Amino acid sequence: AQSVTQPDIHITVSEGASLELRCNYSYGATPYLFWYVQSPGQGLQLLLKYFSGDTLVQGIKGFEAEFKRSQSSFNLRKPSVHWSDAAEYFCAVGASGGGADGLTFGKGTHLIIQP
Amino acid sequence: EPEVTQTPSHQVTQMGQEVILRCVPISNHLYFYWYRQILGQKVEFLVSFYNNEISEKSEIFDDQFSVERPDGSNFTLKIRSTKLEDSAMYFCASTSSIPSLHFGNGTRLTVT
């Protein structure tokens, strides 16, 4: 079964600084990988996804993520964060075989933006 | 852009009562899901539904839970006799292409 680890529960970043949120996955084959963002009281919004091909994927709101097979990682990055980026970020893995249980989520990383 | 819509956004109920959470998936999607997020914890899979039957369910999805697609547009989650520990945010999701899911904004269920 697949699993996702987000090692950082909280991260604090100054506005305008760069950001990297870590995600490690466990899956027997090439996974489908996702990052979702959840603002307070809101639903899950898809930031970006990786299925195959170029290992650096671009998403919405200026986010990108890089798939590194050798490290089983899919870290999320943004060169310059804005106060509106303060939210909970979830990494998720899906079975490339199309398992009907959809996605397995990590526990999330809470991003705090300092002025 | 089409969206998954969930109603109500917040439901308060007393322990032991039945609740029905409603979802309208994106219209051309074929796969439907319910996930749950207890406050401060991760999002957990409950059940998937395809071709008018359950495809997969987790250990959380016990006999107190049921799902139904009563017509061509709605997808519901019923909890027969709610417990305090059922308090959570419940997310509906749909897709035409597993596992790229589209999530609704969730229903926050509070059991008192």
C-alpha cells in the first residue's frame, strides 16, 4: 500500500522568502503525485500533479514541484511567498494502476507567513 | 470551470441522530468518493463508488455508513447513528480519470 510522509508539521517563512515543503512517498511503482492546498475553512484545491514525463512540474499560484525517484520525494517550492499562501498543504499519492481508493494523503504542513 | 458542490457547509446534529451529507459531482464524472478529515489530522479515504456500487471502502466505513447515488446528479453519504467521533470535515470528490480527483469544499459535521 502507498503512504506519504510530510516531515514538517509547521513551517514559518517570511513574506517574499522562498519556500520548500517536503514530501516523501512510498509506492512500489511510479506513482501519481499531487499537492493540494487547504485555506482555513475551505476545501482542497489542486496546486499541481505529476503523472509522467518532465520531473519538474508547474502549478497554479507560482508553485512548482520536482519528482525525484531516487529520493522518493516530491517537494513543493515557491520562489517568493505571499501572505495569501498561508494555508495547510497536503501531498498525496495515487496508484498508477488506478486503484479505486483514489488518493493517500500526508498529514499536511501548516505554512505560516511572517510579515 | 465545473465544480463539485457539497451541502450543507456545516451540519450540527445530536449523538445518535442520522445525517445525510449531499454532493453534486461534476456532471461527466464516473467515479465518486468520500473522504474525512478529523480536525487537525490528515484527510482519510472512506469509500469510492463506481457504476452504482461501492468499489472500495476503508476500515472507517463501517455499517453505520452508507452511500447512494439516488439520481443522475446527487451522491450522498449517510451516517445512521452519529457518534461524537464522527465530527469531522467530510469531502466529496469525483473524477473521470483516476486518481486525479476534484474535491468539493466539504461539509463540517459537528456531533454534540
